[in-house]
Amino acid sequence: MKNTHNNSDSEILRQKAEELLKLKPSGSDLPISELDMFKLIHELEVHQIELEMQNEEHMLAKEQLAKAATDKYAELYDFAPTGYYTLSKEGAIIELNLSGASLLGKERSLLRNSRFGFFISEDTRSVFNLFFEKVFRSKTKETCEAVLSTYGNSPMTVHLTGIVTENGKQCLMSMVDITESKHMIALKESKERLHEVLENSLDVSYKRNLLTNTYDYLSSGCMRVTGYSHEYLMNLPFETVFGLIHPDDLSNVKSLLDKASVSAPGLQYQVEYRFKQKQGEYHWFYDQFTVMHDATGKPVALIGSFSDITERKKFDAEIAALLLRHQTIIQTTTDGVHIIDGQGGVKEANPAFCSMLGYTREELSQLNASDWDAQWTREQLLSKVQNS
């Protein structure tokens, strides 16, 4: 609107000047009348004042726009969720925004001129120092991850981005708290590792939901151990599971489950039972589990694992039979058999050995092998033991 007005005024002045020139006779040197000249000068002066006023208004509007832009930038800078810092070559904080002060745990006024490196943990300070050196050396954007260690606060993992200013004297740096994201990544990796371990373990891990009476989780090794598919077992009701347990072991299993369901949380239980595989054979299982309770104390799930211990059971039975056979031989042989410990005490002696020495098994257990060489009578040895 202002420009249109200016053009209009200029056109009017031009037209008036042309009209005054037309009034001057052609080829005449007669001057324009003094009155007309004063009128023209007056209009020119008025127009000049108008132009000056318009220029002042333009400059004022420009200043207001600049101030508004500066204020908007200041708001964006101060209230941005990212921490912004201006650091000197020595690493001192020249300027920072409110988020930057909050991340460091102090008021902004107290942080100016502080060394930023003092807030970095000792474990990652060398990483930060290398990053800071590269910012000034490379003249390009550099990044790193470090850990903030401020008094009274938990360690915080941060992502730093820095670039040197055009004059090469300062570093413009941003800082973002990535503690939660790092924790989530670590948790995800931990879950993946745990899942990999469970899926490749010789044991079968499970979580049995007591409210739905089905499995919430069952590792894939279940088919190798039981012969049943993963899908079949995942939807198998408890009563059907009980039907696969050997009748002689079922009461013991149910009794333990009843006990666990009313006991304090966190206790662990173990039970051995025979389980009928898909092929129809019973295999010995070792099952260990704990009961999960909700906030009201109600049992809601069983968390545990079971493994096939059939071979171990066979081995134990073979060892027990072998020991029984050896013990029978030792007890019935006419040869004297005895076992002496490192101190000379009699740990074992068969009837033949006791008969050879003329002592009972109980009497021999009180004697020492070194006494046997003494030329003492049985009564003297026993008397020595009783008086010692």
C-alpha cells in the first residue's frame, strides 16, 4: 500500500511539473512565476517528508521483525529438549540453554565458565577428550557417546554432536539423553540372548498359566524331550498332563503343587516323576519350578524347567546294584577285608576280619591301626581305649 501511494504522489508531482513547463512559452526565456516555484518546492518538501516517514516506518517494522525472530529463536534455543552448549577451545562452557543446564543438574548461571569435561565419568572421559580434539582438528561434525556423572544423580548415557564455529575458536555442541534407549536396547539384547539360551538348552523351559490352565511359554526342546509337538503341548490342559504322569508318581506331583500354591512366593521346588512320551515309553523327568503370585498373593503361574534324567536314573540303578553286589561279596567272603582312613581309623571291616582279630565291628571302630602291632591282649587294648 505504501509503495502504491509513493508512486501516485510521484506521478502527480511529475504531471504538475509538466504542466508548469507547458505554461512557459516556447522559445521564451521567461522564468516560471515565483508563486508557482514556491508551490512546487513546497510539494517536493512535503513528498520528501512523507518518504522519510515511510522509511522510518519501514526501519521500525524491520527492527520489530528482527526482534520477533530473535525472541522466537531464543525461545526455541532455551526450551528445546536437546541440550545446547557453546564451548571454548579449553572446554569451558561459554553459553548453554535451559535443557543443557538441566542435564548437568545445576542452574545455568552456575555452569558458565565451568569445564564440561568435569561432568563426564572417568570411564568415558578419554572418549570425550578424543571427540573434542577431533571437532577442532577435523572442522567437521563429530559424534560420540559418553556417560555423565553428576553429584547425587544416577549415571546418564548421552549422545554428543559437535562442530567448530567459522572462526575456529568455539565448539557448538548438542547433547541428548539416550539412557532409556540404551537400556531398552540392552534389555532387548538380553531377552534375545536369554531366548537363544532357552531354545538351545537341553532342558525344556516353561511358564504355565494357572488361570487359563495352558502354557504361556514353552521352549522348542519339548518335542525332543517328550516326542509331542510344540503346538500340541502349548494347548494341553493340566488334567491331560496329569494323565501322562506315571500313576505311582502322580500323587507326589499333585501334593507338591498343592503345597507350592499356598506357600510364600520365591520358593523353589523339585520333583522327579515318570512321564509317558508320545512313543508310549515312560521317561524319568526332573522338574524344578517356582510359583508366581500377583499383587494380591494369588498364584497365577508356574515358571520352571524339566529335563530327561532317564539315563542318569539307569546309571544310578546300575551303581546301586554294583555296590550291593560288592557289599554282599565283602560281607560273605572268608577273606578279611577292612578300610582304614588316613589317620589309621577303621572305616570298614567285614565279619571275617573282625573274627581274625577277635573284635566286634564296634570295638574295631574305636581302635587305631597302629595299635595292632602292639603285643597287647584284646582286654588290654580295650582298656586303653576306655581309659583314653
